[in-house]
Amino acid sequence: MGRVRIGRIWIDSLNFDGALDAIEALVGSGGVVFTPNVDHVVTADKNEEFRAAYDRADVSVADGQWVVWAAKVLGTPLPAKISGSDLTYPLAKRAGAKGRSLYLLGGADGAAEAAAKRLTQECGVRIAGIDSPRIDLSKPDPAVLERIQKAKPDFVLVALGSPKQELWIHRNREALRPAVLLGIGATLDFLAGQVRRAPAWISRAGLEWIFRLALEPRRLARRYLVNDPKFAAIVLRTFREPQALRITAAK
């Protein structure tokens, strides 16, 4: 498994099954799994702590067709787009088959409960706990950590949205070891049926951002229309760097 770089984020060159295997390999020792998209690449360029969180990630797989296309343009192609939303269900099925447990953190009101019910019924996985706190990164709440520590889950699925979920995971990864922590964005909302996912063909065409913008214009307009266009300049800057500096062996 090698890694390639776009801007300041390293991404593992993994196919879908390889990503699931790499995540499972962290069980027992703990680790962090992130799924970088265009917004993450842009955020990492200016946010030092967010970049540090990615630097310590154990598994990092491309969530977004534009990230996959950019890697190809840079001469360092990635095998596939692998979003957190796509990983969650099969990971839960594997966990259920092996007697492992999940802790669901975040999501909209009621989403974690609905997602837990679905994953339990359809994947046979044990849900160690559910928590939908209003997390303020400036005011850490030790009670949240205590609840997760007491539950002793194998996996903690953190659905707080970016960059909050990556920063929260980065700050608490050692306190929650040996759990494997995954940043999964809106996945719990998708599983609960509270937010519609873009059809597969829209995602493959790189138009998922338009679909999501149409659903949540107020919340996502700045991200997609102001911040994310900076991605092109970051890719161009990366392209001008020697390719040897954009490829590394497995972490």
C-alpha cells in the first residue's frame, strides 16, 4: 500500500476491499480513518491542526470523484473513490460477523438511533452506544469520552461534519484507544433516511456537490462556491512539485 499526496494531504492507494482490510487491521491497537474530499484538501492547506490530524491518520482514502481525477492528473492515480458513507455499511457487516461493536457519535436529532436500529437489524452488529451531543471544540466535555470509554467499542463512527469531526478525533484518539475512530460525515443521516444521498451516477460524474448544494444551500453555499474552487490552485501547485515528493511507501 502506497500513499500519494494532493496539496498537504496524503491518501492511501487502496481499492474498496483493501480499505476495509486496512481498517480491520487496526482493531486491537486502535487508529484513525479519514476520507478526504475536495473540502478537506482546501481546509488542510490553511488549518494547521486539521493538517496535523491528517498527518497522523492511519488510513486515508479518497472521498470524492474530483480527488480521484486530481490524483490521475498528477500522475499518481488512485484505484477508486471510497467515501465514509460507502464504507460504513460493509464495515458494520464485517463487524457483525466477527462479534465486534460500533459506537455512533453525532448526526442530526434521532439519526443515530435510527441508524443503529438499521445496522443492528441488517448487519447483525452490536451497537455499544449512541450519542448525539452538541459538541463545542472550545469547551471539551469529558462526559462524552467517559461514555465511550465505558462502552469499550471496537469502532467509533464520528458523524460531526468536517472539520469538527477530524479535530475531535485528533484530540481524543489516545484517550479512546484501542478503539478505531472513523470520520463519517453525514453517514448517520443517510442511514436514517433523514438526508438523501446523491444517485450513484451523479457521484461518478463528479456532480454530488451540486446535488447536496440544492438540498442544503444555506449550510453548504460557502463551502462549495467560495472555498472549494481553491482546490484547482492547490492541484496546480502540487503538479509543479517533483513527483518523487508526492509518492511515499505505506505508513
